[in-house]
Amino acid sequence: MTWTLTMIAVAQLPVLCVLLAAGALAKVWTARGDAEPGALGRLGPAVLVPDRLRAPAMLVCAAGETALLTGLLASGHPAFRWAAAGFFAMSTYVLWELRRQRPDVGCGCFGEVSAAPVGLRSLGRTTVLTAMATGTVWAPPVSGWSLLTAMTWPDALAAAGGLVVLAALSPEIEEAAARIRHRAPCEQRPMPPEQALHRLRASTVWRAHERLLASGEPVDSWRELCWRFFVYPGRSRTDEPVDVVFAVYLSGRHPAVRVALVDATGQPVDAGTLTESIPVSARG
């Protein structure tokens, strides 16, 4: 049993290297400006720094991933493995804070293709990566490169299992498939308002706030980039008239849905603890 666990832990080294390499390359591609215009303004944690520092911040992150990748490939020293575990643990915390403070932006883990709002899958992926990196600390001091060049079938199966788990937790795969299918970024893909409305009414956010609505039909609707907004008349929990503004993300099989309550002056109203909300301005 101990041998099996050790073999599985060691086999995750190539998986960590693949993820670090993919993340670093994607961030460099996005930061260089080869991505679609305005991509950095929708990716975190670059959105948490001033505009002029967003590209350098993404390049610094890519440099850190490259350094970890080099260390894991070239050496079996525990310092690099602890550093990788710390990096993914910190990433999990940053994504949690990003989801809480800016639930409308993507994680930016793989550049512009990670533009979908941070959800439980993205958080689950960094948590699994943290566990994988921590597990390698107690594995034999084998470099990632030597493991790749002498990989056995059990090692390959264990690594493939890790990749399958990470793939299931990666919304970027759906976004990449959608781009190949539509050959256009999310912001440029057509989507009828009726389809977005259907997604809204099938969401738990809609069911949690439906009782606040004074009408079942929206009084206003508009699109901004990858989001479709719907405005409904309603009343707050203190029985004050408000606009209930829903935002539906237009990509992915399970798109994010956010909500905000706005009073007559355009100021946000506390929605209580029903669900997270994002600040939006009333239109109409």
C-alpha cells in the first residue's frame, strides 16, 4: 500500500510540470498582447493591480512558474517541491479572494482562455494541485526529467489519472472547444437573449431571488462582452422598491450567474446572504 501511494505521488511530478509549462506559456502569450484586446482587464489577479502593471504582473507569475518548472525537472530537492506546494496553496487563496471580491472576472490561470468567472471547479483544481505537490515532498528525490525518460506503465497510468482529474476540473477545456467550434472569442459570439434568459431561469441564483421580483418579465436587457444583463422590478428585504439585476455569463455548459440589487439612485442594496453579487449600474 505504501509503495503504491509513493508511486502515485512520484508520478504526479510530470503532471505538475505540464500544468506549470502550460500556465507559463499561456500567460506570456496573453501578456505580450497576442490575445484579444482588453483581455487583461478580465483576468485575475491582474485585475487587482493598476492597468500599467497588469502585463508585468502576469509575466512575473509566468517567470515564477518557469522557475518552479525548471527546479522540478532538474532536481529532486525537497525545496522545489515545497515551493510548488506553497505556490498552488497561495493560488487557491488568491482565487478564493478573487471570487469573493471580483466574481465577474476569470482566474487567468492559462491566460485569456481562463476568462470564465472563478468557480468551484477552478478552486478545486488548485486544491488538487496543492495536494499533488505536497505528496511529492515525501516521495523519493527523483527529478522530473529522469522520471519522464524512464517512465513505466504504472507511472504513466497514475499520471494519466491525475491529468483526467485536472481536466474534469478545468473549465478552460470547454472554452477552448467552443473557440475551435465557433472560431471567435466569447465576446464576439452571437447568443440570442432568449437563450441567456433560459440559462438564468434554470440557475439557483434565480430561484434564490425569484421571490423578490415584482414581475416575471425583465424591463431591460443588454449585453457587455461575455455577459448578458437582465433587469427586473422588485422589492428588497426591507420592502423598498429596487431593480434586481441578473448577469449571465455566455460561455460554458454551467455558466456563472450573478445578481445585484440596485435602488432608484443607482446605488447597490444589500442582498443579504442569499448569494454573492457583483456591483452593476442600473440601465434603462
